[in-house]
Amino acid sequence: MWFEHVLVSNFKVLLGWALALMIGLVLALLRYYLPRIIQRNYVFNLLVDLIKFPPPIAWIPFVILMFGISFWSSILIVIVGGMPPFFTIIYDILTHTDEHYRNLTATLQLSKLKTVFFISLPSQWSRIYTGARVSLGMSWMSIVAAELISSQSGLGYLIQLHRIDLDYQMVLVDILIIAICGYVMNELLLFAEKKHLSWRSS
């Protein structure tokens, strides 16, 4: 029973997290390519920043209203939780490229697109990985919240069942399993980061 719910939650987290990273990257690029007058507009920046602060659990009623209690409603909540931190870091990298790299791109006469993918982002791999890890943590928090309310499977759903049965020892076991799964994923990401950065420096 546990194994099935563990697999379900891990699959939802990995899928939602991957989609969150892709959407965060695309939105950061779109924002970066907007005209400067829009990027510096106070009202526009206020609206973009306001969306990041409501917790994922706050969006669950609206997600259920649109998609019902389903697999994809849980995935959408993971995306809502995991996307903002990665989006924020990517956009910050793009808008705060080191002056040395700016001079290099001017010398090489690189286009803005090439500057982004060959200079700005590759020069900040450590920060990108950090953003991915923060996003992963938010994805785990989001999936548990989603499964507590809008799912019929997963570790969050198990917590809800054990809470109803007043079996708080099992609730602690469920929480421990979530912590272990999140820790293992985070360590794998750290391992990938170290391998990647050591390969680039060699």
C-alpha cells in the first residue's frame, strides 16, 4: 500500500517539477524580452510579484473547480508551487549579468538570444541548480497540500486517512517517508550539480 502511494507522489512531484522548471524558464525569457519600458513599469512588476506570494494551497479550490479531484489538478498545484522560485532566479540572472560578460558579448557582437544561452545562463549554473533545488522543495510541499485535499492517492492522501483514523503514529511515518524522498531527490540533484560543474571546469 505504502509503496504504491510513494510511487504516485514521487511521479507527481517529478512531472510537476519538470513542468515548473520549463514554464519558469519560458516565462523568465518572455519577461526579459519585453520592451524595457514594460519591464520597468511599476504596475506590471507589482502584478508579476503579487502572483508569487499566495501559497499553493490557496489555489486548490480554484483548481478543483476547474479540473475536479484528479491527477492533473495535483500536477497543476505542484507547478504553481514550484515555478515561482525558478522563474525569479532565472530572471534575476538574465537581468544582472556580470559586466565582464556584457563586455565580452559586445566584443563578440553576439545577439541577445545567443548572449542568454551561451553567456548569461551558462555562467550561473550554480544559481540555476540552487533555484531548481528550491523549486523541488516547494514542489514537495505543494504535492502534499494538494493530496491532502484534492487527491485519492499519494502520501498526502495517506496522511489524511491516518488523521481521520486518529492514527498519529502513522501520520509521523508518512511525514518521515516524505522527508526521505525529498532528501534523496535533493541529494541526487546536488550530485548532478557537482558532476556537471566539475566536468565544465575540467
